[in-house]
Amino acid sequence: MNVVMIDGGIRTNHPGLQSIDITQYHNTNGNWTVAKEIREETGHGTAIANILASHMDKKIRLINFCVFNKELKTSVELLVSALEYIYCNIDTAIINLSLGSLFDNERLRCICKKISEKGVILVAGFDNNGAVSFPAAYDCVLSVDTSFRCLHKNDLVY
């Protein structure tokens, strides 16, 4: 099974990722291609990959779409492009997005809905400062956020 994440680059030689099969994609001139190596500048992609890997069966393949620049920023167009590529070309059960936009976007909403209707679970984090963000706010996306009511790692608030 494949697990897809859309984030920054992953430092694949990180000790916590040695036993995980990782494929990384990057966008060059509007085309998504497999990257032999992606320069990981922020640590965010590597951190998220470690979190996912710590909960994954080692037989699962992690596929990363690198959309962040070194300031942890991306465009909605690049995000939509990655999601459209995944929809058409990648067989996966789950897509993790540790990102979001403060502005709703019709193309983003449509591709998220299409992916969800295909049976893929989209997981997206809300804005770190508590604002409503997209795609987390879409009803076809499983949204995550923090809460001061969670005092232990297994606590949930619904």
C-alpha cells in the first residue's frame, strides 16, 4: 500500500526512515517527476515522514510530493497540480497534507472531492494559529488541529 504526503523534501538517510521505501516527486516546468534526491531545507518534510513512518507497517511505501520552498510556502496552483497528478497516477489509500490556505479555491475543493469519492482518505491540518484553512475545512477531508484539552498523546477532542 502507498501512503502519500504533500510537504517539503525528505532527508531519506535520516535514521528513523532507513527501513521505509520512499519515493519523492518534484515539479519541474509544470511536470511531476521522480526525484533522485530532493534538497531538504526546512526539516518539515523529514519530521512529518518520521511521524508517519512511526505508525506505518514497514511494507508500506511512502510517496512524497515536494511542494514547499525553504520558507515553507507553496502556491494553491502547485498543490492542486500535485493532487491532480496523484488522482490520475498514484494508487493510494491516504494523502497527508500538513499545509493549507486561508482562502477557499474552487479547483482545490473539486480535486479534494474527486479524490474522496475515489475512496482515498485526505488528512489535512488546520492553520497553526487557529484560522479556518483549506483543504482542512472541506467536508470530504479529515481535519486535524491542536487542543489544550489534549494532555496525553492519545487524547482526542471531537
